[in-house]
Amino acid sequence: MLVVDDDVAMRDMLSSLLEEEGMHIQAADSADGALEALSDAEFDAVVSDIRMPGKTGIELLGELRGVRPETPVILMTAFGSLDSAVEALRAGAYDYITKPFKRDEVLVSLERAFERRELERENRRLRRAVDHTTSFGDLIGTSPVMREIFALIRKVADSRASILITGESGTGKEVVARTAHFTGARAKRPFVPVNCTAIPEGLLESELFGHVRGAFTGAHTSKRGLFEEADRGTLFLDEIGDMGPGLQAKLLRVLQDQDIRPVGGTKSTKVDVRIIAASNKDLRREIEEGRFRRDLFYRLNVIPVHIPPLRERPEDIPLLTEMFMRRHAGGKTRTLSPAAIQRLIRCHWEGNGRELENVIERALALCEGPNIQPEDLPIPDEETPPTTRLGETLIGTAIQRQLELREVEDLYIQEILRLTGGNKVHAARILGINRRTLYRRGERSTTRRETISEGANV
């Protein structure tokens, strides 16, 4: 903490008060002295008088914005007025207090300033995580299964082998396909997506292979197909399970021979196209029921990639939420309360990431304040299952071992720490407790969990 005041009695009194709270204090008697201290060290917060000889606290604040813009500043003065308060806040002060002030008033203001700085640090950490350690190409996630997908795509990105991506609607199958293309050897060549459901089969054949003039009514000119458009690049066939049997046979021939013949044409053209297909259907069941060709399946399923639904990888929800917040916030600073994050993690997410993005976009549009609360999230209560697999595991362990309530809390803390990858700031926000409490409980719950685990193994 940096305390700045030209009044030595006030400076010493405030320094002593904060030291009693366990803070490390450095003091300065002027704005210039404070700037010198700030050039040599980083402080968690600055408390400064406004009216001082030389530069005022407002001027100090202005210069501090250029040196340490992330450091919260609380301004104080014995000459309190609405005008000076407004001036301080407009200049970028975190808070404003008037002398004489109460002890709790200063401490509460500082505690909030610390929480804000921790939140900003956490947001920066999450942004770095989104951009680097927990992302690959356009993919994002911290769950073990997503890391496995990252590793697999890295291995096969330069290959020409076909990829078959399976998973429920909204899990990000096209994102995986784009990442495989744009991180591989074909990245500078076209990536051409086509939705096999959205185009009727008769038109889809023409879209894929092209047609010659006069091939059918309305074909007034010849047209190149998407295979030719994707030459030396990637063709992404989304929802291939909806492709009709006739077109499946023609696609199989293209995969075998690597040449195409436009509708109504007599000449074939060689193409070099990597195929990435995706389906939300169980294609093996479709084969058994006669709706999908077995030989085509094996041609496509050279490299299988399965994306589990979001409800099976709740670790990814905070990062995905952060990404969607950045995408739809419109430049505004918005945050999610710990309770709101908990509610998102508990939600069943039948629509997976697409549904989560819609919820975040609507919450940002409808929420009037900077902090989104659980009630701002447009999630029907019935969409949240009464228990999750995690909850069932915890309760089952508690009943079997006949644990005390405190012991159950310790187990829950450890599971949240695991869920957040050991990030105590994020875990504390989810749990709704401060970091100091979490550190104390975390140490004890680690020992308790080891004891319980040993007893369970016995």
C-alpha cells in the first residue's frame, strides 16, 4: 500500500491503521514522492489526499494512469464536496472518501479495490489462457478431452487423410474442422463448408460437382462445383448423415478416384481435396438401419474425432463464457458474479456451446449493470438438473463415510479447485468466499481428503 498525505499526523495514523490489518505500507508526503515510489515498485492500491502542496491528488492520479494504469487509487480530502467527488471519479479514481472518515469506511473501500484488481488480473489471465495455453487455433478448452483433441489435430493437420467429427449439435464441430484446416499445410488454400441438410439432394449434387450448361431446366450457364472451389484445400461436409443414398455413392467414387464429373457432363476433372465430414447422428446405427453406406463411412472415418457434450466437460464453461463475453460485450466492461458462474456450470446445456453463447449474448443485452447476476441469465430453472455427477459423487461419499458437514464442504472445495485447474481466485469467486478463507480451508481440506481417500482405499 502507498499512503500519500502532506499532513504527517494523518499519514502516520492511516499507515498504522493499515499495518494493523497486515498490510505493508510505504508513505510519501507529496505527489512527486509518490510518483518516485511508484516508478520503483508496484503497489496493490494507493490512498492519497487531494489537496497537497505542489501537485494535487487529482494530478497525481492523472500521471499515475500513465505509469501504473491498473493500480486502484482512493482519494480523500477534508474539503469534501460533490464537485470534487465527481472530478475525482471522472479522473479515474476507484473511490472517494471524506475526512474525517471511519476506520471501516477505509477498510471496506480498500477491500473492494483489492477485489477489483484481483478480478482484472484474473480477466487478463483468462484472456491469456484463451489466447494461448488453453487454446489451439479456434479451439478453446481446459478439460482433458479437449486437450486430447488439440493434440490429435496437431498430429494430423498436415495429413491428407479424411477426418470424421461426431458430436451433438452445438459442440463446435465446424470449429474443429476449421482448426484442422487453418493450422495445417493447406491453410493458404480454400476452406469450403457445405451443410448437407440445408440443400435438397438434387441441388446438392450440382453444388458439389458443378453442372454444364443445359444439364437441367434453369442451367443457362456452366457452373464450377464446390469440389473445384476447394481444390488443394479442404471441403467440409457438415451433417453428412443427412446425405441421400444416391449422392453417397457418387461421393464415394470421388473419394476413391479423386476426380469429379459435373452434372450433365462427359469429362472428368482431377481434384486434390481433403475431406472433413461431421455428423450429429450415430453413423454406425445409420449403417445398421440401411441409411448410410458402410464403405463411405470407412472412407471418411480415417481419423475419428468425437466432441463430448458441454455437460460432460464443465471445466470448459468458464473459458467459453469469457470468450463469448469478449465477443458480444461491445467494448463494455462486464463481469459475471460468482453465483452466475455457478449457475452456468450447473446447467445441463442441451444446446451445448451454441446455447451457452446465446445465453451470454442475451444476458449482455438485457443486463443494465456491469455485473451479471444469476437472475440475469435467461436459463429456465428446469434446465438445471437437481444433481450432477459431481454432486452425486460427493453426497454418496458423504453418506458412505458418514462425514460431518464441514468435511463435505472440504471435499467440495477440493473439487472446485480441481475444476478451475487450481486457480484460487476463480475458485473463491465460484464458492462465494474470500481468498484468505479459501487458502485456510484449502490446506485443511487437502489433508482431510487424503485421509478420506486412504480410508476408502482400505
